Amino acid sequence: MEAGAGAKADFSDDSFKAVGASIVSKDEAITSDLVLKVRPPSLEEVAKMKEQAGLISFLYPATNKPLIEAL
């Protein structure tokens, strides 16, 4: 899990560690085999993702054609 990802929802990294999550940098998280994001990934994040990685996220394909093409 990306360090600080839960901060805006008042979930600390320690609370995620307590249930077994590994806390990693943003660059490490985006290169995982499976990426889960609340917001769509940026084009820069897509460029860092592994080929054939799984992505679970809102994408808004009708309004985000460049992102869909990059994926």
C-alpha cells in the first residue's frame, strides 16, 4: 500500500500495518502486479505500470480517451 494513502480518510499507515499491509513508496505501489486506485491513474503512472498489470479504478472512459488509449 502506498505510504500515506489513507491519511485523508483518517487511516494511518500504522493502522494498515496492524492488519498485515506492507507500506511502500508511490513508485513501488504503481509497479505492483495489481493496482487499486480510487481516482484514475495519471498518464505518468500508467507509463510506470507493469505490462499486463491489473488495474481496478474509476476510469471515466467517455471523457478520458487518452488514458484509455494509454492503458
